[in-house]
Amino acid sequence: MNLKDLAKQAIENSETLDTSDEAKKRTAVAYINRELIGSNQYTVNTLPTQEIDDAIEEVLHDN
């Protein structure tokens, strides 16, 4: 799964929450980080943080 797909899934998961977009972003970052680290694609030190942030922003603006 690519970053944009993970971001879509994370945002969809948080849509039922009555929270701000900022809270949804934090939730999405945590979800994506867990998925990427859990699949052994990245470590905490090698996560592509800017790319993750960009993917989340793109998905939020598409909604």
C-alpha cells in the first residue's frame, strides 16, 4: 500500500470522530507510522515524515 492509500484509510478511519482536522492529521500520522513500521518497511529513524504529511494533506484537501 502506498502512502496516499494509507492516508486515505487513516482519514476514513477518523471520519466518524468529532474532531478537528489537526486531530485527524495526528491520528493519521500515528496510523501510517504504525503500518509502515509494523510491515518492516521503515524504522522510526527512516520514516518519510514529509511524504507522510504531504499525503495526509492531499487526502484532507480532496475530501
